[in-house]
Amino acid sequence: MRIGWQLLSAERMAQASQDGWTIFGVTSFGQLCEERLNLPTAAGWQMRAAMGACECSSEVRKRLEDGRLNVAKAAAVAQVLDYVQQNGGEGALLALATRSTTRETRVEVSRLREEARTKESPVKVTLHLTRRAISDLWRARDLLTDGRGGPRPTESFAVERVLEFFVDRKCPERKAARAAERERRRSERDAGARDGECSESDESAKLAADMPTESAAATLAGGGAYCLPSAPGRDDERSRWIAARDRHEVVGRHGDVCWMEHCDERGVLQFTHDRAFRFGGSNEASNLGRWCLHHHRGFDSGRLKLRQGRDGLIVVDRRGQVVGRARSPPPP
């Protein structure tokens, strides 16, 4: 438990500091666990979550201290602790966790997470999947993660969204409904355009009446529309759009994973510019990187900087101290 409390305190210190995790000589929670504590990142997150549950519930802390709950069970309970406390189900969940295995506890927590998300009691089903299907399910969870950060979606949410996507694309009834909706919107746009043309013609006639004779004649001869000088539009602005070939080349370097060593984030990933876009940086693959939201913010804020080391790119903090390394390129 002592390490768990230390991890929780370290996280809060990093959040409160302008330098973030670099105050510990690392760039992230996972790197702190693996390089400083020789602890797997997953185990570190479990300890941190368990200590958070202890802070929110004296009963969780009591059962963890006397051995009735282990760290894995307490970490699982932490995911739905707020929900069960609001609904008066904390006692029942802790009683189940005390007498059940860790796997059974996680299954119940998963059910409660879906109940909290959907506001209805979920239906339990059993699926038998191949290893490839399991890998695809896990990847779907990564891809469905909110780009602004946040918890990883559950397996049920991933299955629900994938099924919805497939049925929407293949079901003839839904295709027909979408076609009818498009036609309705097109009709509304056409009607609005006709009304706009009538209003524009009336306005042009009014302007022509107030203009000198030669200007009015030229305006009406040009189709009845009096055009003011146009302001620069989007055509004059640089686009942040990245061509598919450049995206594929960037992803092909290390795979669709954060480029920071010891960071296995695959859900909240962003394309970044080595030379900032606002300073004229291009959208070509040679100027792009692939970093998770956490590390991208570190580079944008100036907490982290990339430097060329002897055998690859290194990451330094504001003081110039090495706090991490970028992933090495794959062998040729």
C-alpha cells in the first residue's frame, strides 16, 4: 500500500506543477513505474486506483488493510465506486468482491459500468471469439477512446458501436431512411436558396435606386446583384489537412502507437508537427510525428523538447535534462 500512496501523491504533484512529470525525471506515469520503481505500468495503475478508492471509501480501505480485498479487486471497485455510492449499492458490491474471485469481481464491475452508462440493466450474453477477433475488439476500444483523453471504453461499448456501424452500412431499411433524410434536407436547402434569391433581388433593386444612374445600370445589367468587396475566405488560408500518403508513412515508422518509449498508448493519438504549423511547418511526413495527447501537450507547452542524441532522438525537460527517449526506427 505504501507504494500506492506514493504513486497517488506523485501524480498529484505532477498535475500541480508546471513542469508536469519532468520534476521526477520522467515524462509520464508509466515511465515512472517502469524506470524508477521497476514496476509494470499496469500494476502501478492498479495501486494508484486502489488508493483512490481508499480515499473515497473507508470500508474499502478497511477491507484492503485486513486482507479481505486485494489490490486488483479494490482497483476494479474504484471504477464504479461513485455510481454505487449514489445508488446505495456499495455494501452489496464490496460483499460480492470479498467472497468472489478477482475475475468475478471484474465481471460485476463491468456490468455496473454499462448500467451507469446506458441507464438501463444490460443483457448478459456469452461470445466465443477467435484470437484475431479478440485483438480486433481490443483495437476497437483503442480507436473509440475519446480524443480529449478519458477512460478506455468497455468491451460492451465497443461491440455496440461496431454493430451499429455495420448495420447502418448494410441494412436496406436504414439506407432508405438516410436517403429520405438527405432528400428532405436538400429540399429545405433549395427552398432556402430560392427565398434568399428573392430577398437578394429586392435588396439589389433598393440599392440600385440609391446609387448613381450609371452604377445602377451596371449593377442591374450584371444580374441584379450588388457585390461588395469579398473578405479573404478559407481558400486563402493554409489547411491542416494531412494527405493519406503522409499519414500512412508516419504510422508505418513505428505503428499506430505513441512514439515515446515505454508509452503504449494507442487510443488518444495525434499527428504533431516538428516545426510548428503556426510557424510555417508543413504537413508532409518528414515534418510529422505521432504522439499521445499527454506527450503532445508536453511538447506544445515547452515542458518537453526533442533533441538529437548519439543513437537516436532523446527527450529533455526545460532544464535540458534527459527524461526519455523516442522510439528507435525499425530495422531496414
